Amino acid sequence: MDSTHYAAQRSAFMELLGDTIAIIPAGALQPRNDDVDHPFRQNSDFFFLTGFTEPDAIAVLDPSHGSIQYTLFVRPQDPEMEAWNGKRHGVDGAKERFGADAAYPVDQFAKWLGDNLMDRASVAYALGGSNDATVIGALAAANARSDRTGLTSPTQVVNPTPVLAEMRVLKTDAEIEALRAACRISAVAHTEAMRFTAPGRSERQVQAAIEYVFSAMGSERIGYGSIVAGGDNACILHYVENDQVLNDGDLLLIDAGAEFNHFTADITRTFPINGTFTAPQRAVYELVLDTEQQVIEMCGPGLPYADMHKAACAILSDGLVELGLLPGSGDEALAKGWYRQFFFHGTGHWLGSDVHDAGAYKVNGEPRPLESGMAFTVEPGVYVAPHKGQVTLGSAPYDPDDVAALTLELGLSEATAELDRRNEEAGSVDFSVPEEFLGIGVRIEDNILITESGYDNLSADAPVAVDVIEAICAEESSLPLFG
């Protein structure tokens, strides 16, 4: 993406701001240990507006100023520091390469802000960051100055994050191409991981293989911490230890995505470590795959976002009863929320510069309809943890919308207590889960872009059919194994 792309983003943002001056800080370096920092990755909102990748910068956008609407405060060039920590664009680079109308060393920000807040009604700034003291101090000084001079000072601090979030929901053509590239790289890496995996190798070795492919194909970094979960580790949603040996006969769940030009893929595939699904593994896998594919086929402009999760819960409820993992009927499992024993997360989320990208899921209290340019994941799963051999199923009706409202009203702990009370009053059913399913965890996740006529599965190149996966697992990997 070139400078004109970010200039267009700024222009659209400032048009929405009106007469408000906006302060958008960059990310800061985060200490890892002692004098070592974590690798830096730019704040997504700041990058969305500037394309500037250095830490400790601040962008000020002032739509009411005639000639200087975009000011960048950056670390100045410093040959001595650059010899230690890398080159800086500096003040001149901020203007020449990143299109700033004006640029200053970042240590001049506090004074500049104090001098430029008068006669402004409001300031757009997201409280809760490292620049709070500077911004609040400048506002206080402006208020004191207005008392002495009769000039007006800002009386409102508004949060720019919701405005930026709404802008980020609908991807531009350039952003779609970056997301498409991230998905293409990630699909190749998942395919190679299937070849590389074998009994006796470790989760970490497979993680290394998949992340090697990311880097080799031009990804600048991982989009999030890779999940490489063998056996019953797959029943832990955010398992990141990745330190266990892979056992013959188990499944391996990999949830990993490459980042390309600040846009990340988010793909999950589950496959047999020895290359062949057992009958129970295949049964669970095909239920999850059928659910995912039915949900994806629903996608298109106008579909309420929440309908995808409702459909996934209904399909999984029927399938879990058919497999013998739940008693009764699918309708009962759905109405009473029994499916949540084995599927307890959402069916997807927005995807983009952040893996859980910005944007509201409801508009005016109603599920948001899908629009062309939206990108999101579809990721049903079934997780039969080893301790689920005996489950207690409450008989009270379960309504997700009611639970959400109750949680908002009472808070999580009190809402949970109220739901427990309702189930105690309604009674419960004890059920034995078939032993052959214990320890099986399956998730399948694809990345969907809504188009004007339907959808595009950006991650379709990552193998998903049972016969295709087993064939790829039988192939030899070209990656070396050391140690």
C-alpha cells in the first residue's frame, strides 16, 4: 500500500471528525526481559491512518486547519542510537515518505498541543494509553488559559476508536489484496505442516515448520501466537505451550496465520498425526466440516451476522445427538444449550489488521447485516475433553440473547449464579459420553470475504476434505529436521 492509500484513509476519517482535533498515538516498545524488548508491531489504528511503522510516534489530525491537517511527531534521527537500534525516518522522512504536512520531534508534542488547543470545542483521543498524562495536562493548561484570556478551550474528549473501527470493517481493494496474500501464505504453510507432522515429533517442531513457511514466503510476522495442539490439548481453545510430543493415533489442531502488510490470516486445520483418521475422529471431523460448509454457504450481503452462529449451534446440536455425544433430540440439545458442553465459543469474528478485528457486531441493538468488503472467520468446533466422560445437563431453557442481557445487567459471576439457580430448579440429566470420543478436539476455520454477489473463501487452498488431508499427510516433507 502506498502513501495515497493512507492519505485517503485520513481524508475519510477527518471528514467524519468535523471540527474535532484528533490525537492518535503509535504503539510503544514493550520490555521482554532485562534490556530486551519484544519485536515491535505498530498499533493498528495508527497504521491504518499513517502507514508509519516506528514506535513512540503521535499523529495529530486537524480537519479545520487550512494547510496543516496532518502532523506527525516522531523520534528524531540520531546516528548514535541508530547504530544500536536501527535507522529512523526522522522528521524529514515523516514529511517526504509519509505525507505529513508538518513533523516535529516527539518530545515537542506536549508544548505543541498546549499551543494548539485553544478555540477548539473537542479533542478526539482514546484514554487509557501512555500519553494520557500529556494530553490531560495540556487540556488542563488550556482550560486555565481560557479563564485568563477569554479564549475557548475543549470541553469534550471523544473516543475516536468507534469511528476508526467502523472504517476498518469494510476493507479497501488494497487491504483485500493484503489479506488475500496472508491467506495464500498461510494455506501453503498449513499444507506443509500436514506433510511434516509425524508421531514422535513435537508440537514446537511443527510450529517451527509452519512459521518457517510464513517467513520464507514473505510474511513479516505471525498474526498471533500459533496454536499447535496435539491430542487432548486441542480441547484447550487458546493452547500456546506447544511443548508436547505428538502421539501416534492422536489428532493435531493447528490454528495459525501469517501476517502480510499488517493484515493477518486466521486458519485452523485439524488432521491425524499418523495420517489416517480413526472412525470416531472422522465422525467428529465430518460433523464439524459439514457445519462449517453449511454456514459458509449462507454467507452473502444482507445476512444478519448472528444467523451464522445460530445455524452452527443448530447443526452441531443435531450432529452431537446423532453421534451419541448428547441424549434426547437435536431440538432439545439446542433449546437447553446442551451443545455448549462441546461447542462453547462463537462461530467467527471480524478479520483484518487485527486477528479479532475492529467493528461492531450489532447496529442499533440488532445483528449487523453482512456487506461487501467485510472479512471474518467461520470456525465451528467440537471439543470432547478427557474429563467429559460424565456430564450433567441442565433442563432449564437456554437463550443466548437472554444470557447476554443477564450478564450485562448482573455481571458475569451473578449471571452464572442465576443460571445455575434456574437449572437447579428445573432439574438436570446425567449422561455418559462414549469413551471412544474422549480427548478428541476438532476445529476447522476459514477466512471469508463478502462480495457483491456472495462470498469468497480466501483460505480455500488449505486442505479440508478428509481424503485430501490423508493424501497430503502421506507425502514427504521437504523441510529438514534437526536434532
